[in-house]
Amino acid sequence: MNKIKKGDSVKVISGNYKGQSGRVIKIVSSKNRIIVEGINKAKKHVKPNQQNPQGGIIEKELSIHKSNVGLLHKTKLVKVGFKLMKNGKKARINKKTGDSID
């Protein structure tokens, strides 16, 4: 179980985009990288195709390493831990307060 999931709000804690926050779009677990909405954008030249008949230059989010982001819970950065619930499921918790994140 990952500490950061698709759809979570995260804040960049190091690198060129330090201090910016966004929502996780995709997780590439094999490379320990994530794609965050609005962070690490680059312009890409694309040829005309079925989806984009005009072609041209598009802006696309590139991945950043997951160690460079922290999870936002109730607008604060939190450390994530895991706890086994009474129903047998594993849940993510805020290590400082013990509140459930999910």
C-alpha cells in the first residue's frame, strides 16, 4: 500500500517547484515517480493525429520523484503511517494525531 495515492493533494517540498501544491494524476510505482497536476510542465511538439488533428505545441506535466512531495491533509503536511483496523483492513493515518486520512 502506497503512502500517496492517485487523487491525493500533495505539496512539493524540494526542487524547482518547492512550495507549490496540486493533485496527483498518475503514479509510476516502478520508477518511484508521480505526476502532479500543474507541476513540472513542459512544452511538447506533437504531430497531427486522430485526437489532435491540428497538431502543434502542447503543455504536458512531467513526473517528479515521490520523495520530493509531501501529503496534504486538512491543508497541512503530514507524515503517513498505517494502522490495521478492527474490520481487518489497512488504513492510512496521520502519524502525529492518529486521524484516518482516507
